[in-house]
Amino acid sequence: MTDKSLNHLTSKHSDALGIDDPLPPNPNQKPTAYKQTRTRVNKINKRKFADTVEKIFEDPKSNVYADVSIDGIQGKVYHCKETNNVIVIHTEGQFAGKIMKAQPINEAQLKMLQEKNKID
């Protein structure tokens, strides 16, 4: 992961992976339909995020799905059964080799991944 990519992922996806060090909400932020918890970007949180991702990659119990369609782009998905988190990496296009999602997966998404080999 590049430092820029790690900063982005730490800020926007750490909360979903259980890293609890949120920034206070921006008072000028307009409300959205999505929960937007931003995590502080510092060395400790970046290391925690990288370690969590590495554990999922290395866990022999993680399911690996290759050639998955991710919003129409091919990628690879690592699913940790223990935490129900997924790490999604694009394998083609301008984002090839970059982590695009790092978050829990719901039952409907997991079923679609297992049956249709896609995440949308």
C-alpha cells in the first residue's frame, strides 16, 4: 500500500474494521444517507489498519474469491469468516492492485459473492 492509499483507507474504513479513534464530526458537514465516521490518521492507526488487513490476507481460514466483478471491474475478495470483514482489491483498470473496500459484509452481499461471484 502506498502511504497516500493507507491514509485514505485508515481515515474512511478503519471504523468498519474495529479501529475506534474517531475524529469529531465536522459541524459544516451536510447530512448524508451514509454513516461517515472518520478515523484519525496517525502512525498508530495506520499500523493497526495495515495489521488488520495483513491478518485477513494471511489467515488460512479466510475465503479467497478470484475474478470477482466489483462494480463491473475484475478484482479479488478476501473474506474473513471470523470477523465477517472483506478486503477487496481491483486486479484490472486504473485501480489495479489497490484496496477498494475494507469493511464488514452483510448476508445478501456474501450470498451474491458466493453464488454470482460479484459485489456491487
